Amino acid sequence: MKLFFQLLHYELLIVFRQIAEWLNPVLFFIVVVSLFPLAVSPEPQMLQQIAPGVIWVSITLAILLALDNLFRADYEDGFWALWCLSQQPMTRLILVRIFVASLAIILPLLIALPLSALFFQMTLVSTLILFVTAVLTIPTLLLIGGLGVALTISLSRSGILVALIILPLYIPLIIFATSAVIQGGEGVSITAQLALLAAFAVLAVTFLPFIIAFCLRNAE
């Protein structure tokens, strides 16, 4: 437990010192979302209809921008090679890093999501459901993205390849999250969608850190 808090403190310090790199994806999200009402239509009915899909696609693109902050710099510095030589499990560090990365994205979204909802004239209920789905889904997206980065970490230019690997895995999450926002705004029960998103999160936290650790150990 002591090691966990030491790792957490270390990762939080890194994020604080690199705060601009973590804010860039959120700023990108705000810019993309704010352009859609200007480009599509100012009609409230149209905006409310397209809002969940547009916002979730924008969140996905923003997370793609943040993936290089997870493991690549440490791999280039030799940090992961040193960690492999230690007696500590790599999965613990991976989980702490994903947790801190999730905080670095979700906390700015506390401001960005209500602003986005204002752009699209969404209801309060839809906005709350949007935030709940973001909290459930973003850690899973980061873990899946982390797997894509770990698989291609030894390649110098792997941005497109990472996207091609992980985007098909993102599709079910985007579908269920978008469906939850749409149906919740209409007053329909969204228990099934939230349960599936939570199940995906549990499966990702349970298995993906071990796969990511294996990929990082065997990267050449």
C-alpha cells in the first residue's frame, strides 16, 4: 500500500509538471465541439439530436491525442527497462498511470462537458448522463489505447497504426455511451448501457494491465 501511494504521488507530480500536454487534448475537444453548431445548424432540435454522437467522437479523438503521454517517453528514456529489473510488478505502475491519466482528462471535462452541452442546448439530465458515461468509459478507452501504444512502442512513427488497432475496439464503447445519453434524455431506462460500460471497465482493468506489461517487457 505504501508503494501504491508513492507511485500515485510520483505520477501526480509528473502530470502537474506536464499539465500543458494533458490539457491540449481537452482544448482540442472544446474546439472541435464548438465548431459543429456553427457548421451544421443553429436549430435546437437538430443540435440535440447530433450532440451525443459528436461529443463522444470528439472525446475519442482527444484521447487519441493523449495516448503518447502514457508510455512512450518512459520507453525512450529507458524507464521501463529499469522497472523490469526491479522486484515490483509492472501492472501496478500501469494501473496507477491509467488512473492518474483518467483524472487528468476527466477533471477538465467537468468544465468542458457542461460547456459542450451549452453549445448543443442539451438538457441537464442528458448532461449528467454524459458525464456519468465519461467517468465509466474514459479509463477503459485509455487502457485500450495503452495497449495499442505498447504494441507499437518500438516504432518511431506509429500514430496511424495505433489508431487502426484501437479504433475498432472503441466502437462498442462509443455506441453504448451514445445510446445511454440519447435514451436517458428521452426518459428511457439506461441501466443496460451503464451496466455494459461498467462491465467493459472491469474487464479492461482486470486483464489489459497484464497484456500491456507483457508488451512493454518484450518491446524491442
